[in-house]
Amino acid sequence: MSSEDGGSGQGGGEPEQLALIRESVRRAKAPKAKPRTWRGAALAEELPVARVLVDKGVLHLDRYFEYAVPAELDAVAQPGVRVRVRFGAGAKNVRDGRREGGGLIDGFLLERVAEAEYQGPLAALAQVVSPEQVLGPELLGLTRAVADRYAGSLADVLQLAIPPRHAKAEAREFPPPPEPPAAPGPGSWQRYERGADLIASLAAGGAPRAVWTALPGPEWADEIARAVRATLASGRGALVVVPTVRLAARVDRAMRELLGPGQHAVLTAEAGQQRRYAEWLAVRRGAVRAVVGTRAAMFAPVRDLGLVVVWDDGDAHHSDDRAPFPHVREVLELRAARDKCAFLAGSWSCTVEAAQLVRSGWAAAVAAPRAEVRRTAPLVRTVGDLDLARDEAARAARLPSIAWETARTALREGPVLVQVPRRGYVPRLACQRCREPARCRACAGPLEAREATGVLACGWCGREEPGWQCAECDGTRLRAQVVGARRTAEELGRAFAAVPVRTSGREQVLDSVSGEPALVVSTPGAEPVAEGGYAAALLLDGWAMLGRPDLRAGEEALRRWIAASALVRPQEAGGTVVVVAEPTLRPVQALVRWDPVGHAVRELADRAELGFPPVSRMAAVSGAPDALAEFLGAVELPADAEVLGPVPVAGSGGGGTRGPGPRPAEPAGGEQEERALVRVPPGSGAALAAALKQAQAARMARGGSEPVRVRVDPLDIG
């Protein structure tokens, strides 16, 4: 306390306690660690220039800016630290040879150099926020590659890759990494062809690349943990990315049981800022060598990375809903190629992209023999339209008799899972006779009925099809069907009044249920695990998923069905699955045969013939009509690019996506947005992304008022 304050307490002016309060308030109002202008300050003797990436997130500023390094910050201003700089001062605001003014903005110091490329006066670094070097060379190279691939800015990717700072977490001391565990045996990997070889190669320091089709049942988490342990035994690190927090918890438990405590970290957004940042720092500092987490963990700075694993790569949660929308599978492919480490994409099902990795020779298939698949999979029965037409109970209650009988019998042995599509599944048009999707004759895009006129038109190129005729059966009538999921669940609940009914969905997602008889009604992706497995599963309203206006509708329906059916007991234990969908359709046949790989291979062949992704690369560009037309007129696309559209889009979907995540605001004045798809053949994807990024950067630099959104490789293209 100053002498002035002390005198006021003894002179009978204001009480001493009030003086203390006044002083504490005055000190609290003073800014903490206020960034300095460093006017007249000496610069660092060595490498006095810092190159900084400012956290602006706009494409025309996606470059490095140079700043002077004051001598007092020389020791802490190291590459990779967070800094604050003054930005936007202009060239005229110069005093004592230093540029001043401008707003404070966060950034990352990327490198120190001896001389600046910029010939004018430099502003000084305002502040080093923390001496923690969070952005290493490996992470910088990866995030730059991701930004270029998705036509985005490096600053936006770094926001996804590096969690927000927490000072208390940085102050923690982390123990040295534990000793590598002993190499495990193959365990349940012996059930797969090449499974034992995969584990042996990881333990020996190899870098195999595999697409793994997991057998039904709960063993998948233990098998991932065994692959991680084999990698740790070789002295390398491992990274596992799963789509949801529930699945991360299952892998976490399996890894704790197989690896012991202190061997891995868990990175999920739900952990809270301090805990998440502390776990991330433990990985960066090398205190742990293994990571399991959700989407953002794909950038985890694991040291000596030896294995990357993505589980269920077809799940939409693996695609980030923030620009530039990177996909986990693609990012881990980049990491495997850059770090020369092993790659494992596992799922009960198989995406077309995974099938392409195998077909191209980039990865090998790891699957079980057919005899093992038949032994572990449940019995699958189908109910088609003809069965429903002859079924009086189905006509009255929209539930087929076979579903009632299967549920009644199975409830004597255990719980029954009922999967019903969530609200929001909107069907596309299909032939009423053969159920073949109605597609455009020009570009093979999906046909839609325009609300105003009812005329059929392509959802991609906009061409009208007034005289549509099915190419398969020459039919001329179309069908669109939506079945209410809630009413279906209510009918089942009333039919089995003596059995408890549990629900798992948007309001409450259950992680597990007991093995006692019960009806468990769930939306796709929210199915809880039953103790001992479900006695049966009813997959209802199949057309609501198969009829979605999406290129991936069949693949996604099969993935959802197999994910639910994998929780059912094997056929030899009485496990039965009833799917209400036309049995002649390809996804339904693949479910009956339990052959997701065969379905993916045939889908890949069809897409190759029609020029669909992933054989081609595609970008969605959307915005107000005038702004979109201006953008398409200015962009210098590759010579082999094909522009489909533009066509009106329902609502204001960001870049043609109708999946989860925030949506951009409506255009000014309620103007209807349009979307164009740009398609290029294999080998031109990088050129397409570069052209779109350059055009978007130029447009932003000119100050375009109407936003235009670009999304490379959108999940949903219609």
C-alpha cells in the first residue's frame, strides 16, 4: 500500500477498510498485460523479423505478415507461439520508424527471419500470449495441405486443429511418457483374413493401410485397442477418431482395459475447455502417445505417429460443419501419406470411398471369411410392398404381421430394437413399378417436382423432364412416400402394453440397456447397446431412408441398417432382423447377404460409369443468383470442368448441404438461393480447389456484398 493510502486510514478521513476496497477496485479496472506499441524499443539482435499468420479467416488474407520482434520478446517469440499483433493501421501511420495503430488481433508466429521481404516500416509484435509452442512444423504442414484441398483458409483450419488456450492447463507439469507395453497377440483379429498379419506388422513398426469390415458384435472397440497397443509396442504413437462421444467412451474403456492407465488421452469437445486443452497439451508434450477422440482429434499432434484409425467413416459427424468442412477420413489419409504411418478405416459397413481405396491399391481389404460372417450375423427377413398389400394388419396399423410375430417371440428372450427414421427424411422420386430412382437423362442428377408448376426438373442441372419414362421398366408413374416414425413407435407400444418401452433419440440418447425384455425405439445412430445383444431388431419405414434425395441414400440406409443389426445376437442364438423395404433393391439384398463390401463395389462401378464422386471430384457453389452468376463468370475453372446448374435450392443450405450444423442466413430481401455443382475428372481436383479459392479470394478483396459459399466434396449433392 502506498504512503498516501496509509495516511488516509489514520487521519480520520475514510475508514481503512473502504480504502482497501477502493484500491482493489481501481487495480481491477486496470487492463492486465496490456499490449505495448514498443515505440523506440530495441529490436532483437538475431532474426528480428517474425512472420505471423493473423486469425482473420478470410481468403484474401490467407498469407503471412511480417512484424518486428522487440528485444524484450526475443526469448519467448519462438515459432509456433500465440501472439497478438496490430492489424490494419495503414502505411501512413508511422512513428520513429515503426508502424502504429490498427486493431489488436490474435495470430500465430510461424517463423523468424533475418530480413523482411516487405520494404516499408514494420509494426512490432504487440504481445506473446503464451510461450507454449502449440503450432509445430508437422501440424502447420498438415493444416496447410487441408486448407488447400478444401479451398479454405489456413486460419480457419487452425481454429479446428488447436483448442482454445487455458492458462491453468499450461501451468500443469506432465509426467514422462510411460514405457511402451508388450506387443499383444492377435486376439479376435484372428477371425479376419489378414487380421493377424495386420497386428504383427504394427508391432514390428510397419505401416500397413487397410479397410476393415468389422464383424457384428461389440468386439470392434477391443480390436481397435489391440491395434493401438501393437503400435505403442513398436515405440510409436496412435490416433483413433470416432464419430460420437458415446463411441469414444467405448473405445476409451477398451483401451484402459488393454493398455492400463496413463497410456492415452481422450479429446472431445464435451470435456470442457480446461480439460480438453490439458489433454491436448499432454499429447503435444509427449506425455501420452495414444489418442482417442471425436472429429477435432484428427489434428491431434501425436509424436512419432505410427497409426491413424477412423471408425465408421460414413457417419456425417466425421464431416466438420465449419469452413472449410474437412472430412476425417480425408485428413487421416493425408496424415498417413505425410507421416508414412499405418492407416485403418473400420466399420460394420463399407463406404464407396473406402471401396475406392481398395480398388486403387492404396489400401488392402481386411474382412472375415463368409463362414465366419454367417456364424456371427443375425437372420435377416424382408417385408416388401406385395407382403404389405396382402397383410390386413399392415394396412390397418402400417406394421406387417411378421414384425409383430418376430417381436412377440423375441421378447420372451430379451430386448427388441425398433429403428424408425428420424423426422427430416424427405424421399426422392422413384418409379412406382420397379422403384428405380428417377434421374435426369442429361447429367443423371435426381429429378424433383417443382412446387409452382409440378413439372419434373433435374436437381443438378435444372433441365426439365416433362415426359419422363423409367429406363428400367418403361413405367411412367412416380412414387414418393413418407411414413411417420412417431406413430409407428406408438403402435408398437400399445401392442405390447405389458413390456416396458424405452426411447433413444434427439431428446435423450441411451448408451446401453439391460438384457431384460423391453422395446427399445431408436432413431438411426442413437441405438443403445444391449447387454448380451438384442433378441431381434425391426427396421421400419425403409422407404423413408431409401427415398431420400441424395446420391448416398442407398449406401446410408444400408449403413444404418447394418449398424443396428450388428447389435443383434447371432442367428445361432436366435437373433432375427426384420427390414420393411422392397426385397429386390440392392441395399436390402446386401443386408440379407450381409455383404456391405459387395454393395460398395457395385455402387462404385455405377458412379464411375456416370462420373459421380468419389470417382470424380465435385464442388458445390451457392449464393444469391446475381452473386453466383458473377462468381461463375469470373472463376477460371480447369478445362475439363463441367458446371451443372445453377438451380434453385430449398432454404439456404450452405454449399448444397442438408446435413447437421448451422445454416447461413437467408439472402437479403428473402431472395431464393441457387446452387451450381462443378465436376472434374480424377486428377483435376487440386486444380479445381485452387481455382475456386483464387476466385473467392479475389471476390472478397473487392468487397463483394452478397456471400457466395464454396464447399469441396459436399456430403449431400442430391
